[in-house]
Amino acid sequence: MAVISAPASAAVAPRRRGPVMEFIYKQPLGAVSLVVILIMMFAGIFSELVAPYDPLTIDFASILAAPSWDHWMGTDAYGRDIFSRIIHGSRTALVIGFAASFIGSTLGAMLGVASAFFGGKIDDWIQRFVDVLLAFPIIVLALVVVAALRKTVVAGVDVNLVFAISIPILPRVARVVRAAALSVRVMPYVDAARAAGYSNSRIIFRHMAPNVVAPYLIMFTAFIAQAILLEASLSFLGLGVTEPTAAWGLMLSGNAADFYREAPWMILFPGIAISLAVFAFNLFGDSLRDYLDPRFRV
Amino acid sequence: MLRYTINRILLMIPTLIGVAVLVFFMLRIVPGDIVEVKLRGDGGNITQEVVEQERKRLGLDRPLLIQFKDYMIGLAKLDLGISMWTERPVIEEIAIRLELSLEVAILATIIAILLAVPLGTAAALMRDTWVDYAVRIITIGGLSIPSFWFGMLIMLTLLSLFNWLPPIVFTPIYVDPVANLTQLIWPAMAVGYRYCAVTARMIRSSLLEIMSEDYIRTARAKGVYEKLVVSRHALRNAMLPAITVIGLEFAFLIGGLVVTEQVFNLNGIGQLFVQSVSRNDFMLIQGMVMMIAVFYVFVNLIVDLLYAVFDPRIRYG
Amino acid sequence: MKAPILGLVGALAFTFGGVFSEAHAQQPKRGGILQFAISAEAPHYDPHASDTYATLHFSSPFYSTLLTYDLSKFPAIKGDLAKSWTVSPDKLTYTFVLNEGVKFHDGTTLTSEDIKATYDRLRNPPQGVVSNRRATFADIDTIETPNPTTVVFKLKAVNSSMLDHFASPWNTVYSAKDLAADPAGPRTKINGTGPFTFVEHVKGSHVAGKKNDNYFKKGLPYLDGYRGVFTLQAAAMLNAIQGGQVLGEFRGISPAERDRLVSAMGDKLRIEESSWTLNLLVSFNTEKPPFNDVKVRRALLLAIDRWGGSQGLSRISTLRAVGGVVRPGAPLATPEAELAKLPGFGKDIKAARAEARKLLKEAGQENLKFVLWNRNLAMPYTPAGIFLVDQWRQIGVEVEHKQSDTAPYIAAMQSGNFDVAIDFSNLFNDDPTLSLTKFLSHKKNPLNMSRANDDEVDKLYDQQLREGDVEKRKALIRALEKRVFEQGYQQPLLWWHRIVPTHKVVMGWKMSPSHNLGADLAEVWLNQ
């Protein structure tokens, strides 16, 4: 979203509409998904205010209550309010999704730019490393990292889980960013900068970085969706977030399916929440790509 | 072409060695091993002495580098070692389960292709109409719905509507095709949806790209019937990227099955993987990662060679 | 949702009386294959080296033991391979007379030498063999075999639990010839004297056995064979029972799972319930401040509403009965009225929490924060963790729930690198010595995760072990319980409740308070 309000893109061409309006006009689906994302972010940031109940408080008196005015989405096996847990769960999903995607994409982008800039041996080594990471399917790599590092909780967030999710993102971003950066490297003005004796870091930051911003942002957004999905899967397998933390994948794991007759809302709402969130980020990423980089219309 | 092929095969070796080294040391960053789970998992009253004995028996008391050396030598001889949990060869453990996982993967591929080709083509032909938007929403939905949740919904729907469930013991397809398919078609659907979505999106975009190229425009201008253009020229040329996606996704499907096999209680590679992770069976984890990596690297090789055949620039690039 | 059956009331609600009248009213029918679910897969076949029921549900049908429990009169003991036995007046000599004509599956005849070889392996395993019962049989001095059908055990000291050990399902009898050829053989090869012979083990899928025509108990088994199917996810197991792909699961399911099956299957299903010889404990690391302060430990124990928790948790988890160090319902258990006087078991939770806050204040720990270690097993560890976090929040204590894989969980407790943990105790019988071992000083039993060393507890433990008089033994056990709870090193949270679902066609299977017992399937038959 930063790019939308960035003065640079607004100043490129004299448009009648602002960049936000332009985006909404050109990408109506993207605009809708942006609204969903903003609602989620609001719910995640102000969970305590939005959620009607405390997500952790057990109430044995109202176990498995059906959806009603008191409990919009019913309650779970511990009598905890599902709506409140979904609200708080959006915080978990967003924190892990953003953090993991940010770390993975940023490290990946740095690796990609370094690879493109230095070329030669360094490029070869980095590419071999990226190849190695790419030979792992995403969830397999995340599981191996989880198996290796176990849990380390800092400020309520399992940093190793974030790390495990960000690792599979890294090589995928590195590949794309390297390709984008390579196309700049051969441009005459980079040669000129080099000939003029500018430092490496200056060339990287002044000339190469701006050209990889668009692919970086697109990948970053798309991988938030992947990260949320991955977190949900790991939590479902019992290898991610721990109870009683409110997290969507966790709400589907364990014995949730046992209650499919008595309390189908227990498996319905968390699943919808995951799908909707991932859907919104995927669609937004898609639209952002069409908007920022119309050459690649996927 | 031969030189390119040999080069390409040689390039696989460092990648595979890298995977082996990475996974070996990653799993051993944090201390703690399978012996505790094995002996104390159910609350056994075990002395430290027994734990040490077992560790010795499994060869875990040896220095890390010696273990690493043995592991690498084993790999060179295509020996993946012994599972620390069952104490049977890793290859044997994998072989028992491979048939099932491969079959689910193949079924999912068939489902994906059958749905993706018409969806992707329709979306490309009717670009920016409601059809295109609908396909876009369906396919992004496929990327968004967690396959384990989709699987749960399938199971519970079968259970509540028909009070029926697929069989739980695997029967090979050559023994009893009906029993086999009634068991495996459901997980194949659960993972096939995502697979179909990825493929349909690829077909759409590559069709769009090709249809904007000159020779198609020429064909159209010459008044060649639209359908003929699509089937004769565009679709055939769009197949290459589509095959790439199908190949790579197929290689990754083993990963996608990790969660789905849990939901359907399938005795496949994915289930084995999750089990060995929660049991700290490092040898088995390593073995499976190596197998998946080899599989992936080979699929990649085939895709690259295909490209080289079709696009000579790559060979000499 | 059904009304919950309350803790202790339901604790002894054995329904197997009903099964018996059913089973005995009809002549058992022969034939058929029993397909049942096993929720875990054993890593190997050797019960000597195992503590998991997964090994027993897999291996028991292939083997016999010296003695066994009579499940219709649990905890009474009866002979299995032994036809009869005598114990000398000084309780130091046990003499067993074996059944004649017992054949191993390979056709060789069982003799007293096989018993000796088996118990030698158990108490003193050769190089490369794991025995989890080494300490259990440490009191055995010599084993003699005066003739092929007599075996004599001489003990070093009186051990009031010895008969229970001889009846334990883990001590499966192997052939001396096999053990001489390969002491570790039973891990991977099966040659027993049990009612079924081994057919196949398909990894990750199932184990199958077929009827042993030469079984020494004439007329048994009734079944032609069985197939134990591994269903590692609870949901898959339930689906399989509901869909009729398996006819039962003999470990135990939760009340919610039971309700789901009952509502879907109606009277096709039989449910049997019993209290369970398993409990979860709250264990404090007494070496680490502030848990070295008895006030802090007691405050945290007082804050737990066990009676209320039992009602709620018993509807959704396998946790149910409130109990002390001995299984509630067992002959030597502490009655509810007495239990309620012990710290942490009071029925006035408001008063208890007020006192807990006061104690924390006195200890200067009003803003206590700590990490609660737990295993990442869905049932019943997760519910227990969720419950405890909530209970402690109510006295203003902030708890981080750390659920981890078994290995790091056990490693953390072993190394003393934890604050508070949910520990567990898995017993196969009601003999108090077995459950009291958990509370022995850390220096004597490293599995006392609280790391507390208390000579008084050790003294009481030894006294009760060597005490022949039941009433006196009971008093010693009570004294030990009181000492442990007042010091608050560790305390049972709740005992488990066992619920076994079977299709009604399954007959002759016997319910008991332990899922480790009655797994040999000899008397099971199918009514179809």
C-alpha cells in the first residue's frame, strides 16, 4: 500500500485521479480485497475492543452453544466465544503472515540483488544455495525447520515459527528479484555509475533497488497469503501455534471435527476465516501486479 | 544438445549435496533425540543408563562428524540408512507408502488437467468478461481454501449425507480398482482443486501472451476461424508453460499431501513425514527430504530439457 | 449434549457386568475376523522394551504371561502359563507350576527354562537388549528350574507388589532357544505361545493374526483371526468405527467422541466406561525460585478448581475423577470426604482462591509469570493445559502454555530446565507402589520431575512396600499422600476416565481400568 501513496508514482504522469482512485477504478476486485484486508487489520489491531468476550476464558456453563445474539458464531468445547477467538485469531494470522513474508521477501530480495550485482562466483554460489532451498516443497521445508528449532516465544510470538515460514519464501523471491535486477545491471547508466567510481552500495541502492521495488512488493503481498495458509496448516498439524492462543488453524485441529453434528460452527467459521483472509491477500497481490507491472498479466 | 544435457545433469549434483548437508545439520542444531520419545513417550520408568544404552545401540553417541561422514557415504551408495524408530531401512519405509501417495498425486493431476484446460482457455478467450472474473475467483479460491479444511468438509459431508466413508485400508488399484478409487478419489479432489487453480491461471496467461503475438494476429486477420486459431496454434504453444507448471506442481504435490493425508488417515509419504517429524526420527526425515529433492530435481531437469528442445536459444545461452 | 456423569459417581461405573450376562447367556460363536483400531503404531514388537499400549494391542494376542489379571474380578490375579502357584510364609519364595503341553508357534514345547530365560532377560538384559522392567525385578535373587514344569523365584527382600509384577502384561514369555540364538530377536520376530499366530504387519497400515490351533487353553480362541488397523488421527478412528470399517477401539475415547458415535450409531454401538489407571500431575520445579517456596506452590494448587473442572472437562476430555495418589475407586484409594481436607482439594473454591492470593502476596509473588510445559498430544494434555492457564489467570498469574513434542518436553523436565509442567503417570494396575514411585525423592527416582528430595516420603514409601498388613499399609499411604500434598511438590490434577466403544457384535471382550490389560483377544467372539 505504501507504493500507492508514494509521491513518485503519483508524479510520473499527470492523472486526473489520485493513485488510490486509479487503483479502485482499474482493479475493482483488488479494491474489494483491500477493504477485506483493512477490516482484518482493524480487527487484529483492536481485538480487545472489537471482540465481545475474552478469547481465553473458559465457561463450562455454555459449552458448544449454538450461534445466537450472545455468541454470534457459537462457542467451542470450552465455552469460549468463537467470534472473539476469530477476531483475536486475525491478529495471530496477520502478525505471523506479515512478519514471515517480510523477513522472507526482504532477505530474498537482498540475496537476489547481491547475486545480480556481484555476478560471477558469488552469483553462482548464491544460485546454488537458492537451488538447494528450492528443492524442498514449501511445507516440507517449514516442517524441517520446525523440527530443528522447536519453539522460542518472544512477546507472544513464536519466532521460530515465523522463521520456519519465512525460509521457504526466501529462495522464491530471490529468483524473481535477481531476474529483475539483472535487467538493470546491463543498463548503460549502471556502467556509467561504475565508471564514475561510485561505491557498490550507492549503485545498489540508487540504481538497482528502485527497479526491484515493484516485484518485491508484489511477492511480499502474495506471500502474506502463503504464510497465513502455512501457519494454519502447521497449527492444524499441532506444530505451529499453541493453545490457548486464538489461531484459526488451531481451532480446526484436535477434536474440532468430533463435534460436526452437535456444533458444525466449530469447523465452519475458522475455515471461512482462513479462506477469506488468504483469498483477499491473493486477490490483492494479483491486482497489485496488474496495476504496477502490466507486462506480466498472470 | 548432448553437452547441454550433461551439463544440466552435473549441475544437479551440488544441489543434492547441498540439500543433504543442509538437512543433516539443521536437524541437529538443537539437542534432543528420538531415544527419549521412544523409551519414555508413554511414561516408562526408564533409567538414564537404559537411555544411554539405546543411544549407543542407535549410534547416536558417536561424534557428529562421524555420523555425517557415514551418512554421506551411505548416500553415495544410495543407502538412506535405518529409521531410528522402526529400525528398518529408510528406503523400505518409503517404498511401502510411495504407491499410495503417487497414485493420489496422479489422480489429482488428472482432475486438475481435466478442469484447468477448459477453465483457463475460456478465461483467456473471454478476457475481461464475467466468465474471466468467475474463473479468476474460482482459481484464487483454489489457492486460498486450505486443502485440509476442504478435505474435512468432504469427509463430513459424505458422513452426514450418506452415512458412508471411504475404506481405510489401502488396496492397490490392480487388486481391486473400485475399492482403490473409492478410497483415493476424495483426497485427490481435496488437493486437486489447488492444483487445478494454479494450472488454469498459467494456461490463461500464456494463452493471452501467445494470442497477442504476430503469427496469431496474422492468422486471425486472414480470417481463420477463431476456434481453429485457438486449437491449432495458440493452445499448442501455450502447452509448454502449462506442462512446466504441471510438472513442478506434481513434484511439489508430495508436500501438499502432508496435511491432506492426515485428514484422510492415508498411509502415505505425507503421513510418514509428519510422524517422523514429531518423533524426531532424523534418519527418516533426511531420507524423505532427499527423496523429494531428487524427485523435484529430476522433474526440473525434464522440464528444462523440454524447453531446450523447443527453444534452441537456451542450449547455447 | 448429555448431562455429564459426575466424577466419582461415574468412576466405578463398570458396565462390564452387563456384557457378561450378555456373553454368558449365549454360547460363543466360532469364526470371523475381528477388525479393530489401534491409535498408535508400535516401533517394535517387544513388550519387555516398551511402555506403550500400542505394543500390547499389537503383540499380546501372540504371547502368554506367567500370571494374568482376572478382569471379571479385577484386580484379582489368575494363572496364564502357570497352572498354580504358592508363596512361602516369609514371602520370599514364589513357586509356579506350569501348564503341560504348551507349544510355541514354531512347534517347540514350553518348559520352565523358557520362563527363566525370559525373566533373566527382563531383570538383567544382555548387551544390546533393552528391558524397561529392570528395576521392577531387582528384588529377584535367583530363578530355579527343578523340573520342566516348575519354576521357583527367590527374592532378596519382601516385595508386596511382586504378584502384580508376575501378572503384568509386559512380561511376555519368549523361547529360551530363540533368546540364545538372538537376545534382541523379539524386537522384530514373533514366536509366542498365545492364542493367535503372526500373519503380517503392513507398516503404517495394520497387523494381522490368525487362530493358533494348538493354543493350550482348549477351545480358544473363538475368532479365526484379527486385524488391528492403525488409525493415528482420532477423527479417522471415529470415522472408521462409525462407518463400520473397524468394530471398536480398545484404548479409550473422550466423552465428546462417545456422544458423537452414540448419536450417529444408536443401538448398534456398545459403550463401556471405567475410571482409568492414568493421571496427569501438576509438577513444580522445586529447585527453581520461586517454586522452591512452598507458599507459591500451595497457592497455585489452591487456585485449581478440581471439582468444577472435573465436571466441565469430563464432558469434553478423557479427564474426569478427582483423586489422590491412588486411583479413585481402587481398594486403597482415599475416600472423597478425606480427600476434600487435603490442600488443593477443598470444595470452596472462592475461599481457596482468596487464600491463594494471600499466599502469593506473602511470598512477594503477586505478579507471578511462568511457563507451563505440556506435551503436544490432543487428548487430554491440551484440555488440561487450557484449563490450568485459565485457572491461574483467575488469581492474577500469567502463564505461557508451552506445548512441545515429547522429546524436548521430557528433556526439559529431566534437565530441570522448566518452571511448572504437566506430568503424567501411566500405571497398569492399582498396586500403590507403582503410583507412589512417582513421589519418591528425585535422587532415588529421576522421574520425579519436581526434583524434590524428601526423606520422610522415602521412609513412608519403603515402609508401605514391606508392610504385609493391609490396614497398616493404607495408613502409611495416607501419611505419604498428606506429606506430598502439604509440601505441594507435585499433585495429581485429575485421573482419566476410560470409555471404550465397540460394535455390539463384539462379545467376550472385557473392560478394565487399564488399557494395557485384556488385549490377548482369546475369549473375544463375534455374534454374527
